Amino acid sequence: MDVLRLALILVLAAAPGTLACSFGFTDINGECLEFHPELLVPWQDAVTYCQNGTQTVLASVKNADTLRDVYTYILTYGLTGSFWLGASDLELEGDWSWLDGTRVDRGTPFWAIHTGLFGWDHEPNGGTDQNCLALDSERLYYFNDADCSSLFHPICME
Ligand SMILES: [Ca+2]
């Protein structure tokens, strides 16, 4: 066995889980995600970018462990700014769904909180002005409804 082959085996053994994802994607709690901190685009452009010629989509985060691991990844790699996820209430105001048509869970532990008329309340609160889902850098990367024309980073998912 040559040195290069041995080195490759050691690298692969040291990174369990990464084999399941294509090059460029990171296994985060079983999801293959690709962060694009180099891009700043409106939500629809993020959707188009992630779908471009591949079996990928703008990412969904459907479970609490994944959200925590995404947050840890962002902190670990020192990423900044907010990130687009693949959900909106563009089709029906107040009815949040992922691009695959499934419902976005509401409340804890996904959505950020804010001070409402009667104390703490959960996002979303933007009504028809904020129809696209972001991991908000100013809200500890909890979900927030954002203006779809805001310029955020896409997270693609395969
Ligand atoms: Ca809305």
C-alpha cells in the first residue's frame, strides 16, 4: 500500500459521514448541506441557484438537532450574515411551507422570539412584507421571516 492510499484511508476514516455527501457538501445530522457565504442574493435567486442543473434545493431544516448542528457549523467556521432556507408563505400568507410542500413547524425550537403586545411572542410577524425564511444572524440563527428581496447567503441541500 502506497503512502497516498494510506493517507486517503486515514482522511476518510477521520471524517465519518462525509462519504454520504457529494463533494462540497457537509453531512450535518444526516443532511448534506452546502453553505454559500460567498453569495449574497434575494430568496428567489437562492432557490434558482440551488436548483441549477443538479439534484439540489435550497435547504430545509426540519428537526431541532439539525438546526443546532447548523448553528454549531456556522459558529465553528466563523460564518457571518443570515442564510436563506427553502420555505416561504408566498403562496398563502401565514401558511409557511418548505419547497417540497410540507409544513414548516411553528414555535420553539425553530422560530426566534420577539416582544409582542402581550409579552414574548414567536416570529413570524412580518405579514405580507416578510414572506421568506431566513436563519437570522441577528437572532442567534433562529428562523425569522424576512423580506424576500433581502440579500442573504444560500444553503443548498442534496
Ligand atoms: Ca408573510
